[in-house]
Amino acid sequence: MGNKKIPEVSFSGFDKEWKVEKLGDLVSIKSGWSPSNFNETHNKKGSLFIKVDDLNYSSREQMNSRMKVEDTQRFMKMKKGSTIFPKRGAAIMTNKIRILGLDAYMDTNMMALEPLSINGEFLYTFISKTGLYKIADTSTLPQINNKHIEPYIIFLPTEKEQKKVGEFFKTLDKIITLHQQELTTLKQTKQGFLQKMFPKEGETVPEVRFPKFSGEWENRTLDQVFKEFIVPMRDKPKEFSGDIPWTRIEDIEGRYINGTKSGQYVSKETIDLMKLRIIPKGSLIVSASATFGIVAIVNNDLITNQTFIGLVPNTNNNIEFLYAFFKSASITKKLKRESAGSIIFYISRKQFENLDGSFPGFEEQTQIGNFFKQLDDTISLHEQELEALKQTKQAFLQKMFV
């Protein structure tokens, strides 16, 4: 394209050079008012009064606020379709930008750009892509004022192309939001099943069960379930060279743990010298510190830091079930309770051995374990699809703007 101001990717039929404009010539810049100027109402028909914190509960379009106020003639509402964002403070650095779905009042810490000679969807997408931190004064307290907006340079296509680009990213955002909602629903569903498919503390029968199973679950202490409890040495290896990974909390990204992201591997000589314990494949590692609920199935032999304890199960227990067991609410509550008297919230090997829980037979364990594995696999797939969509959007943002 030479030096012409034309994006790398355009819709068919659009090949005109984008014009250089000042953002201040295209929008009306507005700021909000103190809430003390308004009468709060609990009437559902009250008008929105948007504060910075309200942006945390929306993704693209701002349709609600926690505070509702009575209409007043003293102040004009920000118009639907305006792009809104924080005008001062740390929230600027997090790029919290929304587009107004309704006419609304706003707090003094908010700014609105009402589109005049620019398509509203295009404006929103441009501000989101640019990043508020690039527009703001960040030398001391981050802030955005008229003097930052008015001279800011923007490359602008024709009105028809603006609309086309704006609608494209609006549709893409809707698809991303839909996938995010589906993922959230799946995670909530999993949490619900973890509550109902394991007996509550003090009980021996779960609320929800597969049809062919009946009878009470057996109460067992963990030393009846696991044949070995491997407590890591508190001293970190002095040398990292070899093929046994040194694993940390940061290395856990899903239900399985294979090694280390840090590239730290311990040699056989160092293991022997320091008498380090290797946690074998087919075991669990469970957080023994304040981050209870972090658990992983060991896919390759490894060594951990002192954050974990390694649990080697007896052969008559299903590893996938045991993974879900340590994710369930009853055992997590017990771990937190056991650590309550500890300054560093640490669970000892002896405390682990003496913890108890309800366990079904191997066949039922296997069915429950497979159920949660399939649910986790579905969640993982949705996470991958969502990440791919987000990356696709970022690629289009880079290629469809000058």
C-alpha cells in the first residue's frame, strides 16, 4: 500500500485513504457530577448513575448501575452510544472502556465522549484498541482531561467504512461475551455438582448420585486412602541440572501437572545428596498452605517445593475421583479449619493423615471421577476457544486500523 494511510485488511469495496483528524473535532467531551447533587431512588425506573466501580460488572455495553437516581432538569444525561471511561486513577491503566446502552448520569471520576462526526461503534473500538494509558497523563496520578482528548490524532475512514468496521467488532465482542457466559455457566455447574455429588460434612450419602448406586459411603481417614504422604524438603536444591522437574504453584494450569515452566530440573546426584523425595507419576500433589483447593494429578515424576504434599493413592481408589474429592467443599473447609491455628496456614503430614471423608466403592468412584474429568475437559475446550477468539480479535484490531 506504500505510504498511503490504508489498513492492511479492509472490507471489499473500501480502498480510500484514511484521513488524519483530531479526536476533539469528532466528539463532545463530557464529565460527570458529584452524587450529592442527585436524589437516590430504589425505584427500578430510576435513572442510571454510573461510577467507576460499575464498569467491573459489564463487558462492552453499560446497561446498569448500582446507584439509581431521580431525573433532574439541572443536569443533562450522557447520551446512549457515548463511549465512557474513568478519567482519573489506577482504573485508567486497566483500560476499562464501555459504550452507554442507555442515557445516564455519571460520577465526577467518569468521562464520556459523545460521537458527533464519527460512528459510535468505531469510536468505542478505536479507544479500546488505543488504550486509555496512551491518551492519559501518567506522570503522577493517571488522569485524562479535555487537553488530552482534543489534540489526539486519529485516522478516520469514510462514514460507511466506519460503520462496517464498528459493526464487525461489535459482533465479535458479542460472540466473545457469549462464550464467556457459557464458560462461566459451565464453571458454576461444576461447582454445583461438587456440592451435591459429595456428602456434606457429617453425612455419608450425597444429594445427587448415579442411578445404580445406593447405600452409605464409608468414612475413612486419608491414611486409609493413601499409602504414602511425601513431604518435600524445605531447602531448595542448590543445583538445577538433570531431568526431574522442580514444580511450584505457578506450574499448575489444569488438572494435570507434567513438570515445570521455569526450566528448573534436579539431577539424580542432587536428589541423593539432599535426600529429596520424588513424587511418582499417578500421585496427587495437594497444596498444604493457604491456597487450599489447588490440586493436580502427577503425570510425570517430579519434586515440589514446600507448598505441596504428595499423596500416593492405594490401588483400590480412582485418581480422578480423588482429584475431585480435594476440589469438593467439605474437604476444603476441613483443610482451612485444620490450619486455623497455624501462623503460616500450613497443614502437616500428620494432619493430612488424620483428615477424614466419605468414600464410595471403586466402581462409583470411577464413574464420578470420569464425570468430573469430562466436565473439566469441556471447560478446558471452552477456555481454549475463548482465548482463540480473543487472539483473533487482537489480530483484526492490529490489521484493520491505520
